[in-house]
Amino acid sequence: MQRQQKGGRSIPAISGRYTIVNINNKTILAVKSRQPVRDVPVLRSGRRERLALWMFIGYLVLAGLLILFRLGSYHWFFGDEWSFLAERDGSNLQDLFRSHGEHWVTLPIISYRILYSLFGLHSYLPYQAVLVASHLACAGLLRIVMRRAGVGPWVATLVASVFVLLGPGEENIVWAFQITLVFALLFGMCHLVLSDHDGPLDRRDWFGLLAGLAGLMSSGLSLVMIPVVGFAVFIRRGWRLALFHTAPLGAVYLVWLLLSNPERIPNPYGRSATVSEIIAFVWSGVLAGLQAIGGNLSNGLLLSVVLFIGLVLIGKTDSNWRRIGPCAALFFGALMFLAGTSFSRWYVASVIDQQSRYLYLLVAFGLPLLAVAADALIRRWRILAALIMLPFGVALVLNLEGFGTRAPWTPAYHQRQKETILLMAHSKLAQQVPGDVRPNIWFTIGWLREAVRANKVPQPPVGAESRADDLPMLLVAAQRKDKVSGKCSLIAAGTILETRAGEIVGFKFDVPPAPGTPYFMQNAVVFDRIGDAGSSIGSIGFLESFGATLEFSVDGLRLAPHAASSSQKLLLCR
């Protein structure tokens, strides 16, 4: 081995695969090889890196404005978020720490209570803005994970952009209530990034643990994100630090379980999922995830080929798997999420393809490792870079077209919701019925009247008067969890009941719903309002899990009762 002199000291000159390079008076050990060696940092143009970053930031800003003022501007208060508005005072610990659908949701509740105190129901935009900002932050963190794994700046930018305007996952992008899942993903990603470094325990790890706790207080998704972080830390830093990032959070969650005793979502079947049901659920998730990530199934399958070939190439040429640990951990998280959800939610939905909130998470978990694979292919065959990235561009366009195409994510549905509820809030009929009447499973008319008196509810928009015929049906009955009493009899098809104010009826079903029945049709009674011509002019449904006793509050309505699911028959108890 020869030696060279530099600045008065000897430097070994290494021949063969290694050479000494002097750049800006700095000595760098470079490697000559036909195959890329990822252990040695690749010198990149700072200008190219900054341009790609600023392009991505600009895209996030434009996408955020597009979501708020175009793609999601039609959205209004809906579904579970009424629970955060009407059923949670926020001024006591029980309200803050009580579960919602088995989830620990303290931080989303705090967010809603602050926004409600400031804006009431006058505008949905502030609620939605919190969600959109959190979603865009998740997209930014996904790009950071990709870049730390060595993915090129432009590849990382394009792949992360697929997630930004993800039409199949719009439930987590436009429905403000979904801060529950998005907060958990956001804080979990922060935990992952902060723990992804070499060396001993330092303040980044403590901040990461704090982020993990915030995620834990947002939704049960953290029960996936925490093992993801633990797996990534184990790969890079060993089992002791992996235990530091997981065990304390597991202990905190167990304490919350013991103290809060969360109420489980009713399982109408009274049994666990069968092996075939679990396999069907997981397989539907795999196919639906591919379709969501690619915009359609064909493009998704093409991207899966990119993933497979890219990982094989990395396995042959790259000895440093630690650098892609977080990406691999997230991919592992997708599989764990599918398996866990198949056990806990199989009876809510037997397949995933229509579960927008789940598709969003599967894409988030899968994109980083897909970016690593695509980058490996491009580094090996640069001449094919445009061809390799083409499926991502196709996905970007196709997924944008997916917004507002599935019920209830349609402008017409939300416009009707808004007009009907605001008209009802200011109607005379709303003042005449008992306060415990539920026009919505999540709130009573008494709460809505109080909100009007507190100036939290705006006047109905012009044209809402056309919804006046809907009000009697919405205010027809108070639903309670009283014990069903009286004689129960099977209701034949075509039976007509005429309501009498104060009359109490209970309802039951002959058998459990057929497997695969949508959740809001399981053990649910539907009353169709029959007009003078004998046809249905409106309907309202009641889930048994919210109470199987109804007290009618309106006289003279002609109703045709039936089970929501055709697989069940209805019994009324009077």
C-alpha cells in the first residue's frame, strides 16, 4: 500500500475498488463498482434536492386549498362527529377519557370542544382545516421517511404525492371526525421519525415517546403504530431501545383500559370470526389496497411488480437493510392492521373495498417501501426511470378523480343533511316534542334547541323549506335503552301503524342478520312513512344498539315498519 502526503500527514492510497477523491479540500473515500453500494452516501446536487422539496411543499399548499375549497367544500357535520359535539361536554375527565367505538379519543374530543366553542355549527371549514393540515403533515412525514431510506428527491416527491389527493381514502381527508385516525397516524409517524437515529437514548427519543402517547390518545390505530416504531427501532438500534419506545405506552394503554372499561361495538352474531371470514377480509384488504394505491387494480398490480423486483434487487446488491427499517416496519404495519381489524371489525364490514378510512391507511403504510423499490430499479436502470415512474403518475391522476363518487361522500347527500337539520333546529315542531326525541342517533332535539339558544346554530339556507316534509319523520320518536316489555308479535309485510303521541313500543328480531350485512342494517328497524296515495314518502331507522324502546311523539303518521335487513323479520312489542 502506498501513502500520499496531504497537509503534512500521511494518507493511505488504496487501489482496486477504492480510490481517494479530494473535493473542496476534503478527502473522501469513494468506491468504484458496477453495482451501486448504498453504504456510501451518494453526492447529490443541493439545488436539485431543494427544488424537489419546494415543489412538494408547493403541491401540498395547492392540494390543501383544493381540498378545502373544492373537493371537500360540500361536506358538513355528519355521523359520529355529532357525538363529539352533543354527547361530550369536555369539562370533566369522564367525557375526555370515555371511549368512542372502543377507541381512546381524548385529543380529538379536545379539538372538537375548542372548535365548537369558537365556531359552533356556523362553519364546517375550521373543523375540516384541522383534518386537512394533519393529513398534509402525514404526507410530508412519509416523504421524510422515504428520503431517510435513501430514495431520490424526485422519486420521493412523486410517490408521496400519490397520497396527498387520494380519492379512495377521502373519508380521512374531508370528514373532520377522522382526525381520530389521522391524528394517530400523524403522531405515530412523528414517533417513527424521531426514533430513527443512531446512538444512545437522547431527547429525540423522549419527544418521540411523547408523540406516541399523543397518538395513543387519538385512536386505536396507535396499537398498530407503536409496534411499527418498535420494529423499526429494533432493526436499527436493538431490543433495549425498542422496549423503551413501546413498553411505557403499552402500560399506559392498559391503565386506560382498566379505568375506562370501554364499551364494545355490539356484535349481533355473538361469536368470533371464522378462519374463512378472516382470510376473506384480509384478502379483500390486499386487493383493495392495491386498487387504491394504483388508482385501479391493473395499475396496482403493476406497482406490486415494481415492489417485488425492487426488493429482490436490493437484497442482491445492498447489505445495509437497516436504512429501510422504517419503510419495512410500515409495510409490516399494513399486514398487522389487516389481521387485527379482521378480528375486531369483521362483523361491521366483511370486506374492506368500500371502507375508505381503511384504504387511506393501507396506502400510507405501503407507499414508503414501494418508493424504496422504485428507487432501486431506477438506480440500476436509469434509462427506464420514466417508465418505472409512469404507474405512479397514472395513480396520481386516477385517485384525484375518486373524490365525491361514493355515498355518503356526495354533495347532494350533505346538502340535504345541512338543510334538514338547520330547518329542524329553528322549526316550531322542534319546540313541541319531548327533548329526548332523537332526530339523529347521536343527538337529541333537546341538545339542538339548547344549541340554538346559545347561538351555535345558523339559520337554514335559502331553499331549505323544501325539506319541511322530512321533519315529522325525524321527530317521530324518542329512542331509549329501557327494557322491552309487552306482547311481541311478528310484523307481516305491508302492516301499517298509525302513531299516537306517548305510545311506547319495543322491537326485536327473529334471527341475527346474515353475515356480510352492513353495520347500520344489522338489528335495525325502519319505518316508512306512507302517504295518502299509499306510497312511501320518507323513512327513518333505529339501531337496536342505541335502544330497543321507542316512544312516539307525533300523532297521525301512517308508518310501515320492517327490518332493515331482508335476512331478518321484525317483532314489535306493544
